[in-house]
Amino acid sequence: MRLILLGPPGAGKGTQAKFICEHFHVPQISTGDMLRCAVKAGTQLGHQAKSIMDKGGLVSDDLIVGLVKERIASPDCQNGFLFDGFPRTIPQAEAIQSAGINIDAIVEISVSESIIINRITGRRIHMASGRTYHVECNPPKIPNQDDITGDPLIQREDDHEETVIRRLDEYRRLTAVLSDFYRQAANGPLFLRVDGNRSISDVTRDIMVGLSRLPTANDGH
Ligand code: AP5
Ligand code: MG
């Protein structure tokens, strides 16, 4: 089961990724989470990525493709994976194709831009796991603490309104075109477009119903 989650910043990719990965027993590969870990660890990649991420730009295709290829070579990816936030440009999508990595389904979560700012500015995350909360729509059981570990939650450094506006520009400029790229592909993957303007559970239900059409959907049980 190899899946891609597409959608603008704040669409709910990370939120839905947790449910999909749990259901299909595949790892979540979030390039954003991987880059944030590299920044926190102070690695060379982290240094290269930090200023770009803080400005709301996209990290270079070469760095990202290298990172993803290394990640999917791990044994836990043998039975599949879920890409969250990758690919983000046509060259990244082409790099997957030319590496012979076949994708079973694309799930695109569409959300109107008017609600994105509220979602992102209210977001709080658990850094180590990538678990995501929202102060109003999806609050933790105890304010500002992760439900599982009790660790303090943080706000992402790129979750300020000006940066979100730049991230949305980059999405429109470089990423939105990927829907057509996959929809028009001959013998391409199943393409699901889900209305992400509704509650988290409604969106999850639509995704699960859509993915149950895949022939491989029952393999994980
Ligand atoms: P990344 O971490 O991927 O950020 P993003 O794409 O901007 O998306 P987000 O993580 O902000 O949103 P999401 O869709 O995951 O929403 P979430 O579920 O958290 O990338 C960060 C940066 O890294 C990029 O800007 C770039 O610099 C770099 N980067 C990463 N990948 C790259 C790549 N491939 N190439 C180049 N550069 C790359 O939800 C948001 C909030 O809303 C949460 O608070 C959540 O609780 C809430 N929420 C979710 N769903 C709902 C709902 N249905 N109703 C109400 N609230 C909801
Ligand atoms: Mg995310």
C-alpha cells in the first residue's frame, strides 16, 4: 500500500495520516517532520533547511528526494508507506516515477483558504511523534500536553500568519499542479479528492471509504 496525501498547508494531511497509517499498518513519511527533526538535531541538512522553512519556501528537490529515497529503503517500508507532504513539485513526482516507485492511490484533501489561517495558527504539535492538535477544533485532553506522553506541546516556527501566506503562495505556484499530473497519468493511481472543510471524523470516513476500493486495501488486516 503506497499512498500520497496531497493538499495545501493546514488541509489536515498530518491529522489524517495518523488514522490512515494506523489502519493500513504503514509508516507515515512526512518530509516536513523529517526536516523539523533535522533542524532540532542540528544536522547539516537541518542547517540547510531551516532558513528556507522559516521563510515558507520549499527545500531543494535534490535534498528532499535523497532524504525520501533513503527513508523508504528502511525495512519498515517494505509493505508500503504514506507520503505526507511529498512530492511537492513536478520534479519530485518525476523522481519517484523514474525510481520505479509505483503509487496505489493519491488522496487530495481540499480546503478553502479562508479556514487555513485559523487551522494553522491554532495548531500545536508534539515534536517527537508529529501528533497534531488544535486549541479549539482538536484540543489535547490536558491543555498544552501531548495525550500519550504528557510532553509539552509546541507551536511550529513557520506557523505565523505571514509565513502561512507565503507557504500558500508556494503551494499554488509549485504543488497544486500535482493533482492534474496524477489525474492525467495513463494507468495512474486511484485519485481521491476529499472535501476537507468538514470535521476531522467526516474527512477520515470519506478517505477510508474511498481507499476501500483499492484491491490491496484488505491486506493490512
Ligand atoms: P510540512 O510540514 O509538510 O507543512 P505543510 O505542507 O505546510 O502542511 P502542514 O503540516 O502545515 O498542514 P497539514 O496538512 O499537515 O495539516 P494538519 O493535519 O497539521 O512542510 C513544512 C515545510 O517543510 C515546508 O514549508 C517546506 O519548507 C519544507 N518541506 C516539507 N516537505 C517538502 C518537500 N517535499 N519539498 C520541499 N520542501 C518541503 O492540520 C492543521 C491544523 O488543523 C491542526 O491544528 C489540526 O488539528 C487542525 N485540523 C486538521 N483537520 C481539521 C478538520 N477537518 N477540522 C478542523 N481542524 C482540523
Ligand atoms: Mg503536516
